[in-house]
Amino acid sequence: MANKTVKDAVAVHGSDPQHIIDAIVRQRIRDSIYWKEECFALTAERVVDKAMALKYVGGVYGGNVKPTPFLCLVLKLLQIQPEKEIIMEFIRQEEFKYVRALGAFYFRLVATAKEIFGELEPLYKDYRKILFQDRMGKFEVIHVDEFIDRVLREER
């Protein structure tokens, strides 16, 4: 089935990796047009292409909880569970800031605390501007280091 985790996936924090995202949000993602049109049958290599096309980061927004493309790609990464080296390339590459943000967010969800701080703390030196969409659907300009700080500190 299209929404199942890959067969050889490793449990993350003791459960199916996709269950890191709340059930209601998962269902909203799977019902979204972006998921159905852009995320179907994506491989780790093709996720990079979609991540390079991102224009902003964010979670869900609006009264009916619409997922952003960023969050859809996070769920796809949780579903296909790419190798750690691929995610490290997402994080370490410097050309595409939204690819870096996607890799950092995914890594924060699945890695251990020691790995997370070891790999993400150097990103505090990245001062490029990115667009962030809040829960109300409004956009604000933040810096990558602020995004990393939110990823490391905030629970959601």
C-alpha cells in the first residue's frame, strides 16, 4: 500500500517511524493534493528534487489543518527511511537551504540526542534567510540558525 512504511524499516523510538507525526496530521497529509500528486512513489533521490523546489518551511496551517509541502516531505522521509548518509548529505550541503532544513528536521525526529546535537549545532552558523509559515498561514522571514534553534528546543 502507498502509505505503509518500508518493510525493512527500523523502529524509531520504539514504534513505526510514521507514528512520530500525530494520527490526525498524518491523515491530513495523506488527504492533501501535494501528497497525492507529488509524493507518490518518491525515492530518497527524488525527495531531494522536491526539497530543492521548496519555497518555505512550516508544519500545518489554517482552521482545517492543512499540511505544508515541507511537512509532507518529512512524512515521506519517515515512510521510506533513507540511509543516514543521505540525510547527512541533506544537512551538510550548503547550496540549498530548504534541503538542509528538511534534513535537519527529519534528523531531529529520528536520531539520538548525542547525534542530533553533534550534527545540528554547527548549523547555528548558517545565517541565511528562509520563509517560515506559522499556524495561521502567515509567512515570516527567519534565519536558518533560528529554525535550527526551534527544531532543537521546541516540542512541536
